[in-house]
Amino acid sequence: MFDIGLIRVLTSSDETLLNAHGALLEKAYPGLRVESRCIPDQPEGIHSPAMEAHAVPKIVELARTAFAHKDMIMVSCAEDPGVPQVRAALPGMPVIGAGEAAAALALKHSERIGIVGITDKAPKAYIRMFGAPLYDAQGERNADASDAGPCTLVANLRPHGVHSTLDLMDDEGHAACLASARALRDKGAGVIALGCTGMATIGIASAMERASGLPVVDPVLAMGAFACFEAAKRRL
Amino acid sequence: MFDIGLIRVLTSSDETLLNAHGALLEKAYPGLRVESRCIPDQPEGIHSPAMEAHAVPKIVELARTAFAHKDMIMVSCAEDPGVPQVRAALPGMPVIGAGEAAAALALKHSERIGIVGITDKAPKAYIRMFGAPLYDAQGERNADASDAGPCTLVANLRPHGVHSTLDLMDDEGHAACLASARALRDKGAGVIALGCTGMATIGIASAMERASGLPVVDPVLAMGAFACFEAAKRRL
């Protein structure tokens, strides 16, 4: 078994919620064993730069104290908070963030990447890898964007009326997600990556694939593929 | 078990050689089962566009006739020959090429990608995803290249004196590979991807990691990570 320490950035004492991503990974990847911990005092998770700045030292501290003996550490948030800092704090430890994992896997499918998430700005890994989005949320051409590179971030869409993963659970939120997926396809996206790990647990990816005809990459599952890759390297 | 049909583009009746990539994948990823077949009449594999054009219909035919019932098909060549054509011929079948797999995984590590291979031109997936190399093999700035996009192909290096994987087996070839890895690091690469699947079987990746201090992505192992990802999606 390949032992993973998974960091949740949403504080919770509900064991089912805390373990949701870990349980999904263990079901999907039989060779992985996942222990989940959350950082303290972050009841709303991370949805602003100030919240991220507040969370990073706590993420590093949790990685150091609870997970230094693991085979790999996952930061289960599409914004990848604290990922460079954990790498710096624990040299030699494989560390992966959900955003960078999804962004990299998405590129296999197409150089034109669309994001469906719950924030108005694309997670930083997507911007770092692919640049500013070509279109804004209203479908207007973004003046800051350049499509000079071969890879393009088509747009980052927050489905209508959706501000948190809770909004995805009802019929309206679900339908809005599917509409966003189709809108990205119509703007020329060749693949959709989910911009929030909270979307993993509600199984929206496969419904969006059916609605849009495009492959949809889930960030939690994407981290699992990188864990398998790390485990594979050790077995040789 | 997740059943994979693996296509070798080098014709061989030597079972050990034929199964080399499959054996590596099964060792590294315990959940994968790999059946390997090679295309006929391609004794030198593929190392020119004409050879590739000749191989593509044979790759599609092999995929159709031998592997249509598999869970996934791999084309075990960094040039990804026939990958789009196999996708078109077998709708719904997951298909992965070694080049696109390595290129996508490499991006997780860094936006500045270097390649060590056995040809003078980068495999097409790297150019499609990251553009023309910034530097040529002599270390000169490439006039065709643009670093306008966030991702950059730093250079594609063929180690001195190396023209085939056979040249890698002796001490000189091995040392030349390590020198190329260090040269890419010195040009600013943040990750190295191997440009030939024949390099997988000689275990050069870990030696190059030690020599350069950079992560090195092996294309055969990279396909395995995508196979795990496909298998994971089915389990949910």
C-alpha cells in the first residue's frame, strides 16, 4: 500500500465529511491508503486570498507534524494552497495539489482547457500553466488574455446561482453546471477541468461529460493518478 | 484488473523485447494487466515521418482486430503514431500515447520542460502542447521559438553519440545522457521528459534525476498513470 496524508483546508469534526476525498480515492485506486486531516480554525475553507494567507502556515504545520512519515502528501484544494511551502519544508517528500494535478491531466486531452468552478477566478495552477482565460464569465473576450502559446485557458465559469458546493446539490445547481459545461464546449474547449475539489464528492463530472461530450477531469481523482505514478517509481 | 492492449511499433518476434514495456507497467502498477502486440514489417520502429506514415494504418488495424475488447489501448512510442486515428476508429475506447502522457505529467512539475531523446526533433505532443524549443541542440536560441505562452519547451537534446537505445547501454552513452540532463537544468529546465520509450527499459530516469536534481518523467510509466486514472473513473 502507498500511504498518503491528505490535507483538507475546510475545518470539520464530521468524520464523513473529513474523509470524503480520502474515501473516494481509496475506492477509485485500490493501491492507495489515505489518512485525512484538516487544518484548524478554517470553517469556511479557502475562498479568498486573505483566507489562503491565513491557511498556509497551518497547512505546513500539519504536513510537518502529522504527515512527515507518509509516502506522499496531498493538499486537497484546487487552489493548491501551501503546496510550494510544504515542498520546501519537507525536501524529498512528494507533494501534490488538486489544482496542478487536474490542470496537468487535462492537457493530455486538449490544449484548450475550460474550467467549471465555484469562484470567479481560475485556480492559480491553471493561470500559471495556461495563462489568463480567453473569455470572461459573460462570454466576452478578455483583453488581458493572449493565445500566443499553444495552450489556452478558454474560460473559468461559475455556474449560475452557484457559490458553494452546497448549491450544486439541488436540481437548479446541477442543471447550471451542465449548462456551463455546454457553454465551454461552444466556446471551443476540448476538455473541462473542475475548479473545486468539493465537486468531486457529488459525482458531477460524469454528468457533465454526458451533457457536453467533453472529457471532464476531477481534481481529487487527478491527484490519485499522480500518487499511482509516485508509487510506480518506487516499485522499479 | 484493468486490461490494456499495448501496441509496440518495433516489429519483433523476441517475446522478452515485445513484452518489455508491458512487464514494466505490470510491475509498477499492480492493478494493470497488459497484453503487448507489435505491428508487422517495421524492423527499425519509427524514426522518420515516412516510417510513421507507413506505420499508422498498421497501428489502427492492430487496435481494431486485437484490442477492441480491452479497457484501454496504449501506443508505446513517444511520437504517438496513430493515436488520433485509433481514437477515431474506436469511439469510446480510452487511448493514450506515450508522448502525450509524458508531456502532460511533466507539466505538473514545471512549466519549463526539457527533453532527452534519441531524435533531433522533439516528439510532436511536446511541440503541440509547449511550442517550438527555446534552444537548439547546440544551445543556440531558436529563432522560431516564442516564450509568449506560460509553458516553454526549453530544448530537445539527443545525447552525444546516441542514435538508438542500444547506444545508451554502454558507459559512454549513459554518461552522455547524464550530461544532457545537466545541460537542460543549466538552460533553466524545471523537469525532464524522456523522448523515447526505449529509454524506459534501461532505468535511466532515476540516474538522470540524481545527476540533474530535476524530476524525470518516463513515457511508459506516464501512460500507466493515465491508465490508473481511467480505471479509477470506472470504479466510481
